[in-house]
Amino acid sequence: MHGAFQDELAFHLTGRLRAATEGPAPEDGGGTLEPIAGRGLLPALFAPYADLAQLRHDFPLLLAPGKPAESLTAVMESALAGRDADDAEAASRLRHHGLRLERALRGLAAKKGALPLAEAWKEAGAELAAADPEIGESLNALKGAFPAKATLVPCDGALPIALLKHEWHRVQEERLAALRGEIETLVHGLENILAADFITSPAGRSPERLRATIGEALADHFDLAAMASLLDRGRTVATLQESRRSRLQALLSVLKGQRYAPLPGSDVTAHKLTFTSARTALKAWQERLPARAELARTLAMARLEVAGEYTESRHDALFARFDDRRASEALEAISVPSLVCLRGDDLQPDEAAAVLEAFAAGLPFKVLVQVDSLFDGEARLAPAAVLAHALTASAFGFADAAVLQTTSARLLAEIPPLQNVLGHRGPGLVTLFSGAGAEHSRIPAYLAAAAALESRVFPALFHDPAGGQPTSLAANPAADADWPEYVLDCEDSRQQRQKQSLAFTALDFLAADPRFAEHFALLGKGADDSHLVPAAEAADAAPGAAEQRLPFVLMADTAGRMHKVLADETLLAAAKQVLRRWRALRAQFTLPAPVIVEAPAPAAPAEAPAETPAVTAAPVEEAATDPDAAYIETARCSSCGACLLVNDKLFVYDGNKQAQIKDVSLGSFRDLVEAAESCPLAIIHPGKPRDPAEEGLADLLARAAAL
Amino acid sequence: MSEATLCLLRLADEQHSLEDYQSGVPRWCPGCGDNAILSAVQRLCRDEGLRPEKTVFISGIGCSSRFPHYMKTYGLHGIHGRALPIAEGVRMARRDLDVFVNTGDGDCCSIGAAHWIHAIRYNMNLTVMLHDNEIYGLTKKQASPTSPKGLRSNTTPGGAWLEALNPVQVTLGVQNASFVAQVVDWIPELLYDVLHRAWKHRGFSFVHIVQRCPEWLPNQFEPFVRDPSKVALVHHERGLSISPSLAKVYRNQIQHDPRDIDGARKIASQRDPIPVGILYHDPSVPCYEDLRRGNQPPHSAALVKKGLEKQFDKFTIWPQTAEAAD
Ligand SMILES: Cc1ncc(C[n+]2csc(CCOP(=O)(O)OP(=O)(O)O)c2C)c(N)n1
Ligand code: SF4
Ligand SMILES: [Mg+2]
């Protein structure tokens, strides 16, 4: 025994397996340590999700222009909902076909990456139809429920930027539409002033101008020269002062030439507002400062002009002094933010510095930092991950920055907070782990990303300075514990069902990374595992305790068999650091204590029925219902379906396949009485009729009374 | 544990709904008690999270024996009277499965009676539902062993000659009976509770279900369905406890310790009111599969193949022999 333990301890401390030159394995222990490389082992916690294409989950997403991102599953479900309620067989066939299509689409997206839905639909549809000609009809029936120009986006390295841009465009479109709308109104107003002036000018009343207004066909019937001179004689309106006219023209030219929200039909190209470098974004921001200032000044002046409130004596001097900075702030009120997407190696220290500079200046920069690899080959935080953490931490220093940290796997759920960050007036930071690093190539990016969140390696947090809510860690699983715990369903060697409870630790995350295979060793058959403790316990142990408690993780091979795998000191240290960071984060943003509402004292049970000593369930409270309303004693329904035959809109099954009244307005009193008569258990109570004019009411009332 | 002793079930933990266990549209008549049994069983599967790939329903022949078709699990619609021996074979080979048996009064108590008696004595871990409509339903109204004396049917136009057989009493009379319950299809809560307890019992759980057949015997149970006083709830702290809502409707109650077999036999002999609940429960009776197989691992695929090949070889016509015969 002792020899085996020494062997395990030596591996734990050095990360090296016994060399052949050191002689045979200790005889007393019997067991040996073996390398895990090449065995296809994955942390047992991942095993249930090995084949994601078979599982309905959030991905792939459907991104359709102008619509919120949705999961393929959700769109399919709404396409299938409420179909052919009267023909259960057709509905079940449609569902069956729909689910097959969904699975095929999911597979295609996983294989090919993002692709147009129409293309994927065609390919998957053709493949399915080859095997089952009947399916074509179902697919045609479903097609209308899917958005026409959507893209199918799987959870891969390209997802975060694609999704962020999609959401960004939705927020930005709304924002720019408001700005564009205002500019159009102002342009219209300014042009009207000029047009009115022209009409009253000699040129506007010249015979040529009148001819043009009347049109060639009729022009010869009029004496246009005489009309022009008549009009000229009656002129009362003063023409515009030259200074005002030129001011209006200058304002118009700025409004029509601005590049933030180009007007429809103009050939002005819009400013590029999305960047892949914060430095470039910052530079562009500075270069555009004079133009922004000019636009801001123009907007302010144009509003006054259109309202007829511009007084040269007062306003000329004011606007002349309107400096760039102040103008810029004025424009921020309309807020035209920039989006910066930084991925992996794009995030260099100078980029991080540019982000901080923008945040410090309070510029409305929305910055996505996508980290693909969290650790370097030595199990230290990778440089990009360090910078991402540093940016998040500093963003809190700038009180007006909104911050969202999450992983790809949660992106769909995080869309509302994401919208908050993008819509927020000030700076916004999204740090995100994609799971798409090369080291995770053995598992889908979705799984790596989910594991990072579960294992606290990349915790989720959300901070919205405008929302008035404290910073939230609520998106983390079991946020008030060190690690989340899961119960796995297993069977033992006798094929009996077992439950295995496991904490999802940072060691489990690291065990999925083949670069660290050498830091793990498999316990051979019959090995001594008496000194091994689960990783969660070891990570929590005081320093020095390692001597007696070596950490293991449970891993599963491709056949689903589970093995105990010993981890070395280096990785344990990395896991401990993750735990320390997580605890620090929790300490910083203490979760609000749950509000405990005192439960009302249970009502005294109704008169207890005689001789029922073995009552265990809580007393049922009779709902205070309208005595005239129809009802079913649903708990007594034996699912015979007789009432559904009378009216299957009025009577529906609940989740236990027991009948209930869905909505009395969906049927008549006659339906209620007939159903009550047909119910073998007599548990349908028709109540009083709701419509006094219902046909044959007297007879129905008599029948109801007889029930 | 350091050996590869645990094996993961390769499925994400899913939330099932009743529909997930429903397969096809039942062909039973509207109002047939089999519908109620089906939904109670589906509720049980959902609430206990039974995995469809680890669950099997086995039946014989009859309306009630169509049950496996409507469960989206494994299933076998067997041959008349043979549901129990098939289920025993499945249980013997695959102790990891939850095995349910659906059988009719004709299927179990007539052609399958011999298997039934021995199945009770084997006490293998099976959950058995006897759908007793007191008639052969599928073949359109012939008297079964449980048809009451005097019942007119296609085979007894002058009325059945014999006193009806009482399946609960029979079961209680066989050695090794370990779980015996009776319930009616029209009290869903009770049906569910009894089936739940039956499924939990490790051993041969026999549930006699009084089942309505509106097609051939529309009036048989009518008075019992309409009048709650014609049903008596059997309850005990070791058996079923009765919910207050149930107790309000069904005032007739019998307190009975399910360890008391004599009491059980006495209750079982009552026919009006129909006693419903757990009549007998003895968790200590050993299961045949445990006695026979100890803790050996199950047959490997290779072993099964070898055995099958050996049997097939007995009937193989070898090419040389065939040529010689030409
Ligand atoms: C060996 C054999 N004998 C006879 C039959 C004809 N048969 C089919 S179902 C049935 C009786 C079924 O009655 P029961 O088991 O009570 O089922 P129910 O239809 O009432 O649910 C009979 C005799 C058969 N299928 N096979
Ligand atoms: S004939 Fe009787 S047993 Fe068969 S389905 Fe109809 S009601 Fe049920
Ligand atoms: Mg029958």
C-alpha cells in the first residue's frame, strides 16, 4: 500500500510518472499510474453532452435582419405550436418531421459554420426527402413560420462578434432612425423657408416660372406675362435677408452632407462605426470631432430657424463661441456610439490602453473583448485573459460604464443585458469567453464555454449603472457556493442505477484541455485510492495538507466508463487560484440576502372526515369560486375524453391529461350540460348559463337540474 | 470505484412531459378505462424520470394488451397469455430495466393462468397491471374467468354458469406473494398512488385494476362509478395514506396493515363496496433473479452470440449435406 501511495504522491508533486529505469511498480499496491493521453478521456461532467447535435439547446441561432436573435429550437417550436389541433395524427407527423429537420439543420451548422438558412434548409430538406418522400409536404408547411433572410449561426468562434453586431445594428438602427428623422424634419423646414421666399421673389413669379408650374399643355391658354406682372404688383412679403438665406443654405448643406445618418436617396456614405481596433476607433473619433461639433451646432441652429426663433443679434455670437468640446457633448445627447470588437490576439496592451482612454473620457464606446483561450501551456492565465480581467476590473472604476461578462454558451440568455450595455448612454464593455481556442478542439466550443462558466474559470457578471441594480453574479450556477454540484446518473457493474454527486471545479475544466494531459495520471485497476479526495475538497484544503489528500477528477472514456484521474500540484495550484478569484469576486459583489416572506399560517383544515388517521398531504383549501361558474373536479378525471368529444376548445387536458375548463366563453351552456351528461364520473358541473338568450335554455336548465 | 465500475447514461437530464411518453393515438373506445391506466402510467414515468430507453412494457393479447404501442418506451406486444414469461426472460437478462406488464383478465386468468401462478411464486421484480373488464373485449364479448355468474355473452347466451374467479384472492393464496393491490380505473389519484407504490416495490407487484368497458359491458360498473359509497379506501401508515380531497368524496374507509395477510384475504373477498388500496406488502420476499444469479454480471453480447450460434447450428443444413441429398 505504502509504495503505491508514494508513487501517487511523487506524481502529484512532480507531475512525472515513474520511469521504467526506476524498476517495477511497487508490488504491495498492485496498482500503477498510467498516462491519460490518447485515451479519449473527458471530464465525466461533460459526458451527457457529448453529442450536441442530438440535443435541443440554445444553438444554432437564427439571426434575421431587424429581429432579435432566436434559437432554432424556439422558432421551430412556435412553428409547430397549435397546428392541426383537431387532427392529432397529422400534428404528430408534422412535429416528427419538424424535429428531424431541426436536428439536420443543427448538424449542418455545426459542420459548416454560419450559413444562410435558405441554403441549409435546401440541403437538409433534400437529404431528408431522399430518405422519406413524405417529409417535403411538412417542410413546406413549416417554411412560412421561419424568417426569410435569416442566417443560421452555430456556437463557434465567430458567434460572439456576429451576434454582438446583430444586436448592435438593432440598437443602432433605432438610434440612428431617431436622428435621421429629426434631420429630415429640419431639412424639410429649412427648405420650406427657402421655397416660400423663392415663390414670392421676382424670379419665382416670372412668366417662365409660371409656365413651368402650369405645365406645357395648358400654358398657351394663359397670358403668363400679364399674370406675372399682376402678381408682382401685389407683392407684400419681404424677401429673406441675404445673411439668413446663406445661413439656411449652410445649415442645409451640413445636414445633407453629414455622415452619421445619411438621408434617404443621398449619395453620402455613412461613417464606419464598427472597428476591430480601439486605437483606430479612438483616432476616428478624434478626426471626426470637428464634423461632429459642426453637426451639433447645425442641429441647434436649425431647430431655432425652423421655429422662427433665431435672432442674429442674440444667437450669432453664441454659436460662434460654441466650441468643439461642448458641441460634441451636445451631440452625445443624440449619442452615436462606436463599436469595437477585439478578439484574442487583437487584444494587445496598447489596445487595452486605448479602451481605457475612451472609457476614462466617458466616450460612448461599446467594446467587445472575445477571449478564445483562457490558459497558456503552463496553466497560467493567457495574456488576453489577463487583459480581459483587467479591463473588467477597471471598467468598474469608471462609474458610468456598463459591464457584461459572460461566455458564448449563455449568449442567448444574455441578450437583454447585452441590449442594456449597447443601449446605455456611456461606455460599455462586454468580455466574453468563446471556448473556440485550439486547445478545445476535442469538444464543441459551446461545451468549453459552458464549462468555463460552471467551473468559475470565467464567471458571469453584469453591471448596469443606469439600471439602479447592484452588480449581479446571478448568472453563475449556484452563485452562492464555491462550485456548483451536479448529480450524474450512472450504472454500476451490475447495471444498477446509481447517483454520483460531483462538483464542477476548475480542475475539471483543465482536464478537458489536452495540453495538460501530462499533469494527470490514471489510476490503474486495483490501485490504492484511499488518499484521493475530490478536487473540490483538495482545492479548499489548507497549504501543506497535500501530503495526505491528493486531488482526483472523474473522467469518462468514449465508452462512458468512469475513471479516477489524479491531478498534479501545478494544476491544483491553478484551480486554487481560480477559487480565490471567485471568492474575491463574491466578496466584492455580495449577493443581496434573499427576502424571506413569512408564509401565512395555514387555514384550519375543514371539518376532518371521520376515521381518516393517515392523512399526510396538506389540507386542500377550497378556492373561493363563483357558485354560478361552471367547473370540473379535475383531480377526479379519469382521462376518458368524453367531454373533449363534445367541445375540445372548451374542455382541454392539463399536464396530467385530466380535463379542465379552459375558458367558458369557448363554448355554450349546451356544451356544458351535454358534457356533464356524458361524463361517466359526473364531475362536470355546468353552473348557471351565461347567455340568457341561448336557444333551448329552459330544456337545458331542466337537464342540468337532473344531473 | 477506482476500477471502471460506473458507466454514464448518455443523456442530458431532461424534463419529460406526458407527451414524451405518448406514442400514437390509442385505439381504445372513448371512456375505456384503459385510457385512464395509460395516463396514470405516463404520469408515473414522467414524475420518476424513467428513461424511455431503460423502460419496457410487455403484454399478451387483448384490447388492454395494446398498451405497449402507446408508450414511447421499449415494449413487446406478445402472444396470448404469455406476457409474464416474456417479462421474466427480459428481467433475467436485463436487470437494469424497469419492466412493466399489462395483461387482461382473459390473458392472465384464462389462457395465461399457469404462468400467472408461477410468476407470483418466482417474485421477480416486475410491475404487473391486470386490466380486468370481466370480459374478452378484443374478440367482442365472450365470458372470461372473472365474468360474474349469470353474465350473458356470446359464449354464455344463457348466462355464465360459474361463480367468478377473484384474481386478488388467487394471488394472495400463492407462496411468495409480495405486493398485492386493487384499484379502480376511475379514481385517478388512487390509481397513480397504487401504481407508484407498486413500481417502488422490489418484487412481483400485482395490481388488479377494475376496468370499465363501455363497449361490451357499459352498465357493469355504472353504480360503482356513480356512487362513491360503493368503493372502500384501504389505508394504513404502512400502506397508502389518503389525501383530504379523496377522503371527502370516499367516506368508506378501511384501516388495514398491509403486513396482515389474513386481513388482506378477508378484505379481498369483499365485492361491494369494492376495496381499493394496498392489501398486502412484504418487502422481505427474495426475488428469483437474485437467488439464481447472485451478483454475476449479465451476459455479454459475445456470450449471447455464442449461445445463439450453438442453437442455430443444430438446424443448419450444411452445403455438403445439401449436395449429398440432391
Ligand atoms: C392463443 C390464442 N387464443 C385465442 C386468441 C383470441 N383472443 C384474442 S384476445 C382474447 C381475449 C382477450 O381478453 P382479455 O385478456 O380480457 O383482454 P381485453 O380485450 O378484455 O382487454 C382472445 C381469446 C388468441 N389471440 N390467441
Ligand atoms: S372494447 Fe372495451 S376494453 Fe376494448 S377498447 Fe373498447 S371499452 Fe376498452
Ligand atoms: Mg378483458
